[in-house]
Amino acid sequence: MKTFPELETDRLILRRIMPEDEADIFAIFSNPEVTRFYDLDTFTDRTQARDLIERHQTQFEKDAGVRWGITRKGSPRLIGTGGVGWQRWNFSAILGYELAREFWNQGIMTEAIRAMTGYAFTVVGMNRIQATIEMENAASARVLQKAGFQEEGVLREWGFWKGGFRDVRCFSLLRKDG
């Protein structure tokens, strides 16, 4: 089994998501504020958290990407997750993330994104990282811009979740931008 890459920032540890994180994952994804702009329905059962943890582990084992659990230094509590899915054929990755509601507006996700994108560029050799967000998600747009991403435009009906097609705003970060 390959070694999971742990990342460290000034305030955070980004680590493997473990089965014992199930309660924390459920707490994050059962909050409708967190899932408002997410392509998953709000969790109603802990088995959904267990399934999500397993999907992230499978993604890593298949070398399709990596999803980190985000914790504050000195605390084992998982407060969010973030990661990148590889599109190796064109040296690009897709970024995704979420954070427990009580940790919003503290710069935590910007700090975590910088660590994740640094890993994708320097260790994995990616050239481009892309993130898409729902049109109304102004907070996520600010996070991405603070992390150095540039808005490229709107992808019309790019996604389908929660029963409908979704227009999304597309942001990207290139290796040469950093």
C-alpha cells in the first residue's frame, strides 16, 4: 500500500481520512449550510459518512486523486476535507473542498488549498488545477481568489445534482501562477 501524503501548514495538518472520522464527516455533511452549494445531498444517516470515507480511500488507492482530512494542529478533530482528482492525460487536477460551518471566515480553507495545490504542482507534477463553484457561492469564490485562482468564466449547465442542471463558475490556477 502506498504512503498517504500528510501536509502541514502554520495552523493545519492535512491527513488521511480514517474510519474513526465518521462522526466528524457526518457532522460536517449533515449541516445544510455546508451542503447548500455541494453536489451531494445533506447527510441524514451515518452510513453516508462511512461510504464517503470509503470512496475517498478508493480514489487514493486507484491513484485517481487524494482527499485530505483537515485538522487544526494539536486537535484530532476533522473540521473539513479537501482534495484533488487527477486528470493525468493533460497534467491537470480538479479541486474540491468543504469546511465545518463554525470554522468559516478564518482563512482555514485558503491555507489548506495552498498546501493542496502546492502538493499537486511540486510532487505530482500537475500544470493546472481547476475548481468549479455554483453561481451564488460568493464565499467560495473569495476563497479561491485568495488562494491565487483566476476566474475563467461560466460553464453553462456543467453539473447535474439535486435534481437539476447547474451553471458553475470556473476558476483555475496554473503552476506558473504560483
